[in-house]
Amino acid sequence: MGMADFPVAEFEHRLERVQFAMHAGNIDAILFTSEAEIRYFAGFRTLFWQSPARPWFLVLPSIGKPIAVIPEIGAALMGTTWIDDIRTWASPAADDDGISLLSSVLGKFVRIGLMMGRESSLRMPLADFNTLQANLRSASFVDVSPMVSELRMLKSSAEIEIISAICTIASNSFENADTLFYEGQKLNEAFRAFKIELLKQGAEDVPYLVGGAGESGYEDVISPPDDTPLKKGDVLMLDTGATLRGYFCDFDRNFAIESANDAAKTAYATLYTATEAALDIARPGATCAELFSVMAKVIGSNSSDVGRYGHGLGLQLTETPSIISFDETVLEAGMVITLEPSMMVGEGKMMVHEENIVIRDGMPQLLSKRAAPELPII
Amino acid sequence: MGMADFPVAEFEHRLERVQFAMHAGNIDAILFTSEAEIRYFAGFRTLFWQSPARPWFLVLPSIGKPIAVIPEIGAALMGTTWIDDIRTWASPAADDDGISLLSSVLGKFVRIGLMMGRESSLRMPLADFNTLQANLRSASFVDVSPMVSELRMLKSSAEIEIISAICTIASNSFENADTLFYEGQKLNEAFRAFKIELLKQGAEDVPYLVGGAGESGYEDVISPPDDTPLKKGDVLMLDTGATLRGYFCDFDRNFAIESANDAAKTAYATLYTATEAALDIARPGATCAELFSVMAKVIGSNSSDVGRYGHGLGLQLTETPSIISFDETVLEAGMVITLEPSMMVGEGKMMVHEENIVIRDGMPQLLSKRAAPELPII
């Protein structure tokens, strides 16, 4: 049975912060349906979310501890968390898959918060949500996405410690690039070798590994690998979201195979300069829009179609805020973000560069080991 | 750039089948928001779904090919699929994250299908869905979960080939149990060793690996591993959902470390007998409820709180149908399912046993290599 990822005080602190915001927003309770939030507030961590068969609920009242309303199969694991009040039903159910039980728990609340905004999903059947709304005729559902995202943006020192550890594991894995990757290796074999290396270095899982290879750059940054062999002169990029105790790193590295052309070297240097510019101003008080702006200035007219130059990072691969022109989120000490400028390199090719940092009073702290200033040739 | 997982004819066939059902159900178009369905109908496969930052849409009209309505970052990868009509927007967006674009595509349809039922989620912000509904005032949304689930239950021979291949990879990995697992090994190190073995044997990813260890049995079956060392007499269980080209295997194996007590041996034999009973009747025409019933009869009063004894399997770890008392789905040749009986073994301990099969005319075909009839001691 898994150990708790954090001491109880961590969860008490998270609860205190959200309840403070709930009182300010006049929210009586929040209903959570999604993996990230149920893990954040209850400490319930399992890969079982891969199965869509059963819904899971956490009700967080404005006073008192959260109440888990979950399928019986999860009772034992939930019992190991700091949650005391665990209500279960036999799921899957023929007709009523937890909805009347959930309705009874929510029945006394009038203004119920729900994640409805940016980056959220409703992780339960919409038909069941409609039934729930009908059951709770006197209640209204209000969006708490901004409130909850804002709380999650600020990481505790315990969270930063874990993210730092997985970033170090990924950095150590990338350090072995010259033994892992070689001319003639199929791209999917390069991916496989890197996943194994990450696990050997201490990663618990590698839920995310994307990348590409090509002369000067690669065609996109979200594809699974094919079996094309790496050629001399290719730029190989691997972008990994490996995890430790459910927390992600998220950064990439570029390597040239045997040699690199000038276009690749120049693009790499430009992206390096862009992250330097962002690192120079990533301080409490600066905004995400300002980070975007200094990177965009370095990249000029060669911007890619990725849409943003970084994002929050934590128990999800990407979290709020976005490093983008319209995100006016003000940086605070304790935020963990990625700096991820990307650019086009000639017709239909792109390059991307990424670092993970934590905002500190003064200079930011790099969690990923800083990439080499010039494109490494392996 | 990833290769297509299937020839175009496979997708044409999927489209034909769903459009036939749409005509019968008087559905003008279906809106898909979720990974599984967008992969099934478009062939769009990426780990980028790990990022919740952007919504993705596929509109499937009752006549003609599907239309992708997606963030710009996905245009290149979607361009490698069989989809021709790809509409993109710059995402994340300050205010309108694809909703007016999606509204314009859906504007001409009156009855719009949406996955709203069992096992579905709304993989877009609920607030945006409410805006979409307001934009499409003359349209009504109707649940197509049963229709789509029913189509996906029947696997093509190309799908079965991939699932069979990943089952073989997992079977080969389990064959090496006696060199991978040993007394004194920490449980999380056993998990790590098994993940690496799966990758070496040819798995592309290991999105799901759960399990447990203990005398007679384990406390639950969805926990992440802790660092408790394996002891002599422990039953070690590993349950893996490894993937190949995005398709899952899902089965477990039990091993006794050095020795096994009688309770463990008896429970193992009971579960083996239960799967034998299910294999004996798993034929076209039998129902899921009947499969459940023959297994429940073998297990008797020792049933666990898992709630079901198997499920569908394919591009998700678990799919419909459920092997449960109330699921009257009639088995057909080409369905891929798991048989997964579980039972209590004394106070608070359980054991689970799982096989993957494809329903054929006549006897079912085992995709996992049949477990040993007696608890293997390693």
C-alpha cells in the first residue's frame, strides 16, 4: 500500500488556503471530479484513473475536512490518506453510479464550486452531472477554476523538493545522451533507450516523452516516434515529463548527430538567448506576459505555432499559468514554471528549448540543469 | 512524425459503421472531445493529452468525413492522419478557446450527438460547453455513448493483432519473473524492474502498473508501490497495462516469494477455476452477466469489493462492456475482454487473477499466455 506523499500538515495547509478563498468567494463547498485536484487535496494517488469506468468525487466544505465519495474499490487506498470521511458505493452500478450518494452529501450546500474554466474537464458523465443538478434544485454551481489554479500555482517547499528531484533525474539521464543515441538508431529505439535510462536513474514513471529528429529541426513536437533512423546532421529532440511521487519534470534537450548545420546552430543559440532573457527578468512581480514578451523579442518573426513559451508545472505536466501575451499572472516566489521558447527553422521545421525553474526572491532557481549554450554534437 | 497506426480503409470502415448507426438514430453529427474517440475515428495519437491546457474537437457528420477543430500546435500531426478538413485556432486563447470556431462548424446541425453516458467525460471546460450550447440555440445534444461504445467493443483484425502483440510482450516479460523479483527486493524496485523489462521486450509505454505484495494476498489492487521489501511467503502481484501503438494489454500475474501458505494456494486455485469456468462459456451469444455469474459461483461468499470480474480492452485500459451482474451485453466474435475474478483471502487481504481473450466463433482465443494452474513459487 502506497505511503503518503506528504505529511498531514501539507494537506491541512492546502485546505486552509482554499477554505480562506472559499469564505472570501462565498462558496459553501467545492465538488472535485478530476485526478489532479483529488490528489492535491486528499493525497489520493493511483494510476487507476487510466480506467474511465468509475467516477470519483471529493467534496470540500468551507468548514471541516474533505469528504471522499468514491467507488468501493478505492476505499482501502483512500483509507491510507488523511481523509476520515469516506463514503463508498458499489461501482460500476446498474443505474445510479454514485449520484444519489453524492447528492445527499451535497444537499445542504447552496453555492457549490466546480472546476468549469480554463484547463478543466468534467471527469464524470455529463448525463450524471445533469441528474445531480436536478437533484440539487436549490443549489447553484459556480466556477472555481481561477481560485483553485491560483492556489496550486504556489508550490510548497515539499512539492518543490520532489519536482527538483525528478528534474535532476532527467538532467542526469540527458547527460548520458552520447551513449544512448547514435547515427542509424531508429527514433523509436532512441525513445525506448531514454525511457529505460530515466527509470534506471530513479524516475517512477515516464507518462510523457515526445520529440523528433531532422535536419535543422523537426516537423512537430507532439508526435509519437516512428522508426526512421537518425542520420548524420539530424537534430534530435527529446521532451520528457517523467514523474516522481506523481510530480512531473517537463523539459527537453536537443542534440546534433555527428554534425550540425548553421541553421540548426543559429536557431539553438537564439532559443538559448531567449531563455537567458527570460531568466534575467523571472522575479517576483514580473508577469507571465512580460516573460513571453522578452522571449518573443529575441525570436522575432520566426515564432512557431505552439502558442506559448512555457507554463506552470507540478502534479500535472502542464498547469496554469501560461507564458503567453495575455496572461497577466504576477510571478511569486514558490511558483514552478517552464520556459519553453520555440521557433521555426526554415520551411516546416521547428526547434524548441525548455528549462524548469522555481521563482525565488531574487534570481530564479534552475531545477533542470541548464542546457549547453551551443548545440551539443554527439 | 508518427506513422499511421492503421490503413485508411480501417478508418473508413469505422466511419461507415458509426454513420450507419447515426442514420438509424437520426443524429446529424457527433461532437467528440476525448482522447479515445478522437484517436479511434481520426487516428490522431499523441501523449500530448497529458497537457490539460488545450481542448481538442472532432466533428463527425452523418455524411462525409470527420472535421478536426483543433489548436494550431496539432495541425502538423493531424495532417498525417486521414483527416482532410482541419480547422485550427491559436490556443491557448485569451477568451475564445475554439468555441466560436467550433460553433460555426456545428451550426448547421440540429441533433448533435455527445458522449454523455457511462464511462464518458467532458474533456473541455464546462463553461465553454455552456457557451457552445448557448451559441447553438436551435440544436439539441443527445447521448451517443451507448452507440459509440457498442461500435468500439467489436475489434477489427488489425486491432486484435496489436492487442495480441502487446499481450505477448507482457507474457514474455512475466516469464522472466524468477530473474526479476526476489526476496528482500523493495516493492517499488520490483515495479521498476518490470517496467524496464516490458520496454526491453518491446512495449512502447507502460501507462499502468499496479500491484501489491503480502502474506496470502495484498491489501488492494490500485495502489502505487511503497519500499517494503518482499518477504519469504509473500504473494507478489503485478497488473500491467502496457501499450503498443496506443493499444493496451491488461492482465496480472501472482508469484509467491520462496514459499506459499495454503490460504494463498487455495485462493489462487479458486481464481484459476473461476477463469476456466468463464473460458468454458465465453462464446458468441453468451452475455457478460452470464460470465460474471459462472465466476461468482466458483468464488462464492468470498467476493471482493472490486465490483466486476472483467471488462472490455482496447485503446483504453478498460472499456465497455463490464463483466458484472447487470451487463446484458451479448458477446460477439471480435470482442476483446478481460476475465478478472478477485476474492478476499482472510481479513483485509485479496487476490486477483486476469486473462485477456478475444471472443471467436467457438472457443475464445487467449491473448495473454494462460497463467499457471497453481501459484508459481519463485
